[in-house]
Amino acid sequence: MPDTAPALFLGQPVAFLIGLGVIGALLAAGWAAALILPRREPGMWTDLKPRMQSWSLIVGILAAALLAGAGVFITLFALVSFIALKEFLTLAPTRKEDRIVLLLAYLAVPVTYLSVWADEYILFLVLVPVYLFTLMAFAMALGGRTEKYLATAGIVYWGVVVCVTNLGYVPLLMQVPLDEAGPAGPAGLVLFVLLVTQLNDVAQYAWGKSFGKRKILPTVSPNKTWEGAIGGGLTTAVVIIVLGPLVTPLDGLGLWLLAIGLPIAGFAGDVTMSAIKRDLGVKDTGTLLPGHGGALDRLDSLTFTAPLFFHILAFFAVAHF
């Protein structure tokens, strides 16, 4: 695909600004539903209003950060990763001897996001997933306690990779060169992956709430149904096929792989976090977002979809990485 710079208006890609407008319209529709549906079906949709309040706050912060540029957005996502990791490590079973290991785990946040800020993709790939992990494992061994050593190392490493490295793929999109990013520019790529990931969650929720009867994983996520997963997945796939060429540089096989893979990845991230919460005996990872729970409750799908989107983009359309 030939490299083409997107059309700009007031320094921003026109397609990106249109995307922000579409999201604003979706928020307005969501607020209308939050006001109407509980009255039409008393006892149902009671969680829709607090969800919309949280969504409005999230969208406002993200839009402002994207408009402010790569530096601000990378800093914002560093904070998001820190909050998600803190939620996870607060809930996860660790040992008293592992304080230095937990400190190293938190060190993953600045290391990862400085790599993103410096646009050093190789450092992003190896510093935390490889070298910080080996350092954490060695530090645990120096503690001298071998009981639950392997389990604790796996728990901490899993949290770091999911909450820091995987989420780091989102701001890494801001480093895609303007002439390779497609019609909506780098910020549009971020907006697209966030939009379709959350659309997948909302669509599965709506289809399941309206038509769901057959449970998929009743012992892991009792509210997940085949009707919700299939209906939501198809809805997301159609949106990706229609909007993908208007926002991203993807087309052909890459676009179809994204349309098929992203809904599955989003579902996988959701049920994986559900399994972890059931293992830990909690309903939510926190209380930061009314109607959603903690930050990690809202980001669970994104931890799986962001790497997939980035790697499909890098393989099929972006030479920079």
C-alpha cells in the first residue's frame, strides 16, 4: 500500500476529528438509552446510567490527551498501566519477602513507557518481558524462601506483562509515522482500537442482555452467552470491515484477520480476567469506575486486543516497526 499523509484540519487528521464526533454521537445515544430503557423495562438496565457516567469521563480524558499529542497520551497511559498493575498486585497473593520484587514490578511502568516515548520498539520488546523478568526472578531467589516461589514469580510476571507491556501497545501506536498511519493518523489508530474493543464489549453485553439464553462458561463468567458472543462479535466485525479502510491503512487480508481476530481476542481477555477474579474470590478489581468496577475491569479486553491490532498493523501496513 502506498504511503499517503492524511488530510489535516487545524493540525489534526480530518478522519480523526470525524471519529471523535461519531463517538460523541454514540455517547449521546447511550445517554438516551440510559434514560429511556429503565423506564420501559423496570428492574433492567439499572447499571446503564453509572456506566454512561464513567464512559463520559473516560472519553473526555482520552480525547483531550489524544488532541494534546503523543507525549501527553503516553504519560496518561503510563498512569493507566500503573493503576491497573496496582489493582492486580493488591489482589494477587504474594509473600512478605517479595517487597523488592513488587518494587521491580512497578519499575516496569517507567521502563516500558520511556521506551515508547523514545520510540525504541526493540527496547520495548525486551527490557521488561525478558530482562526485568529475569531480574525479578533472581531477586526472589536471593530472598531465600522457596515455598510458592514459582507460583509467585508467575503471578507477578503475568500482571506486569498484561497490565504494562500489553497495554503499552496502545500508546506505541502514537509513534506510527503520519504517512504510514492511514487516513486518521496515529491518534486515529488509537481511537479505532479503543472504539472497536469497547464496542465489542458493549455489543456482547447488549446482545446477551436482550437475547442471551445459552451459557458459554457458566463457572467462569455466568453472564456470557453464545447469543451475546456471536451477536456482539459479528457486530464488531462488520464495524471493522466498514470503518477500517476509512481510519487505518489496513485492507484486504489484514483487515479481515482483524475483523475475525479482534472480537475473539476481546472475548478472551474478558473471560480470562473473569477466571482470575473468581480464583481470587472478588467480583471487581476495584471501585474506580462506577458501573464498571476497577480500571482493570474496563481494560481486560484491551490487554488482549491491543497487541493483536498492533502486530496485524505492523505486519501488513506499517514498515516503521
